[in-house]
Amino acid sequence: MRRSYRLVGLAIIASLTLASTPAIAKPKPSLAEIKAAKQAETAKKKAAAASSKKLAAANLSLKQLTVRAKAARARYLKANQELDVATAAAIAAAKYAAKRAANVAQAHRVIGKLAANAYILGGNMSDIQPLLSSNGPQDLVDELSTLNTLGARNTTALERFRAAEIVAKEAKAKAEDAKIAQESATAKVAATKKVADEAQALQQKEVDKLRAVQDKLIKDLAKARSVRVTLEQQRQLALLEESQANTASTTINQAKIWPDIGFKGRSTSRTTEQQRLKAVAFAKKQVQARKPYVWGSEGPNSFDCSGLVYAAYRAAGLGWPNWDRLNSALYSGYTMHVSLTQLQPGDLLFYSYKGTISTIHHITIYAGGGMMWEANSKNAGLLYSSIYSVKGLMPFGGRV
């Protein structure tokens, strides 16, 4: 009795950790199989840990490259801004120079008129000619400084022009130099940015590759863990159900139908009528195919009683987390209870050797008309039989 309760507890704990339940060919996994599954899980865990270290290093390198790329972009943007400033300064200087040139041209015309007037008033033509034929402001200034023919007004105008021209040329030269320097810096920064972007792209590609490896290892690890948990759980469930069934076979004074002492199940059903009919059709097909009964098996080639129930509803579309591989006793609390007078095809029937949940040892699928599909025993195999053909029917059905 204590052993049964302990095994029920182990089965409940195992069922809570179950992630998925793939079909297995051999029933009641051996301890050697469980050990091998644990070893496979450990190996994949180590591989995942090693991959994680590589991934962490790659991610660190990626962060460093990202910082460098951002700095390069910042320098690039700053260089562009400085280039804009230098270009604006060059344009302003050119305008300033043009304005000063216009002022000197105007002064040149004024000086010509003054020279002409000086001639009319008695000046020597040889003194005036250099002024009128000057090839440029510098020539004109040179002639003025030599001849000293005209007044201080015109000399001042020319000197201002000369100074303005010098300032403008210097400003323009500086602006052009700045523009060349900025263009060179921009090209350099653009090249740096290109290198950083390429490095980052290569690193990202490597990281993506590592992540793909990591994801696969994690999936493999989860699968290995799932296989190990499933094997352990199935072994526990099979041992428990086998023990319960053996006890039932030697228990006397079992009732045909046990009285209801307040059993509780789920408050709702998780299936549609169509799904329940699919489960019935699946069970019928297995029975008619004369599949053998094997402890702990859930198909496709053999079944035990709870394995047939599990496989039938899995075939009807139920899966994790709405549907788990449990045993007969646990399924009784995992379904919505209905009275035996309200049974519908697809409802589950439970059999106990003491009329309690903990002593349920058998489960079947109601076929309708007082009949059921069941994986009965090693000797009888899978059957289509009356719901009263097995002693100890619980006073409720379980609607999945």
C-alpha cells in the first residue's frame, strides 16, 4: 500500500516536468537505457556550455567593433560639419574679395577722371598717361608712388583696395586649404568607417553562426533531457500500473460498481465531440488490428491500457501541455467527471480494486451502447468488451 502511494507521488512529480512524450518502441525502459540517456544529456550540456563561452567572446568582440564603428561614424559626421563651415567661409571670403575689387575699380575710374582734369588744367601728358593705362591696381599704386601726381584721397582708396585684396586672397587660400584638408579627412574617416562596418559585418556573421550552433545544442539538450525524463516517468508509470493490476488480480470482494464518495475531477472538458469520436476510431482500429498488450507501451505497435488512451487522444489532436502521458489513476483527476448514465463515446472509464482513486488500476475508452475499447492484459490483449466485464467500475466517467 505504501509502495503504491509512493509510486503515485513519483508519477505526479514526473508528469509535472514532462515537456513532450515521443513514442518509444520498447516498453518499460531499463535502468541501462535511462543511464545512457543521462550520459547523452550530460555530454550535450557540456557542448552547450562550451558553445556559450565562444558565443560570449564573440558577442564581446562584436560590442567592441560596434563602439569603433560608432566612433568612426561620429568622426565622419564631424568632418562633414567642419567641411560645411570651411566651404561657407570660402564663399564669404570670395564675396568679400569681389566686393573689394569692385570698390577699387570704382576708385580707378575716379582717379582717371582726376588725372584727365589735371591734364586739362595744365598737367603734363607724360605724367597722366601711366595712370590712364595702368594694367592693374598694383601697377597703378606703383605709378602713384613714383609720380605722386594725384591727391591723398585716391592713394588711400588704392591702398585700401590693395589691403582688401590681400586679405581676401589669404582668406580664400585658407578656406581652400581647409576644404582640401577636410576632404582628405572625410575620405580617411569614410575609409575607417568602411573597415569598421566590414569588420562588424564579419563578426555578426560569425555570431549568427555561433547562435545557430548554440540554438541547435540547446534543442538537442532539451530533447535529451526530455527523453531522459520521459524514460524515467514511463518506467515509473509502467511499474505502478503493473503493480496495481497485479494487486487487483488477487483482491477479493471487488464491487461491480463502486459507490460515489465525492470524487472530483476537472471542471471543464478540453475536447470537442469530433475529437472524442476520433479517439474512439483510433482505439477501434488498434483493437481490430489485434495489436499486442505490453506494459508501459503507448504505440504504435503495442499498448497498455493508459498507453492506448494517451495515443488515441494524441491522434485526435491533443498534445502538450493539454495532454500528458499519465496512468489510470492520474487520468481520473485529469478529466471532467460525468455520471455513468451520461456517458458519451470517447469518455474514459476507470476500474479500482478498492473503490478509491489511488487503487485505480485500469482505464478504457467508452465505445457507446455499454461497450468499450480497451487494452486489457498480457493474456487477453486489446478488446472490444462490455463496460461491466472488468470488476470495480468507478461511479463516473472521465470526459477529456
